[in-house]
Amino acid sequence: MQWKRDGNDFIVKVERGEDVKGSIMDVVQKNNVKAGSILWAVGMIQDLEIGYFNGKEYEKEKYEGPLEVVSFHGSIAENDPRMHIHVSVADRSHGVVGGHLFEGVANPLLEVHIQKLENITLKRKYSESSTLKELEVS
């Protein structure tokens, strides 16, 4: 993995075979990002696991890939789950699937833009109505 900081922005290059979420979390932790946004990512992912929340639980699907990332964005909070990322990917027939990112490995690479927020607090708090840990902004 390679990364570089410019003010509150980070560009991360996740390289072949590296865990996508683990690599992003490594940069987040090394730079004390307690609140932030994952603005975009471009590249390809394999061994992808995504989920659809049906109102009670996530219905998960796995895709071998490699798959072209067509959309990738999320939020970073100071408590667990630290990251909430959504991804859409296309296969070689241009079919697109997407959902909540659980797992993925870069192949051959994934370029990610993270932005650290300085004056906003993002925490996750359990909501009985949604049964999710929702983002609380202050």
C-alpha cells in the first residue's frame, strides 16, 4: 500500500492482493481520523463480499472477480463500526451489482480518496427503530 497526505485529504493506493478495508483502516488509524468521508475509489476488486440490508439483517453475496469499481464511498466514525462503505462493481459483461462492503481484495489496484473532518464528530449509536448503528453527527 502507498498513501500520501495533503492537508485533510489522503490518497491511498491499495495494491494487488491487499485487503481493501484493512488498508483504508491502517491509514485512518495512523492519522487519527475520528471523523471522515471516503469520497471515491477507482480500480478493481476481487473476492468481494457485499450485502443488502433487508430491514432485519444483511443478505450477503460473494463475487470472485476481478470486478471494475464503478462507485465507492462511505463514512468514517470514531466508534465501531468505524467504516460504512458502499460499492458498485461491474463484471466483464458490464453487469453491475452493489451494496454494503464487507470484504474485498485489490486486483490489480484500488485508488481511494479519504477526507478527514476536523470540526465534526461522527459516532455510531444503536437505533431500535432501524436495528442499525446509525451515524450521530455533532
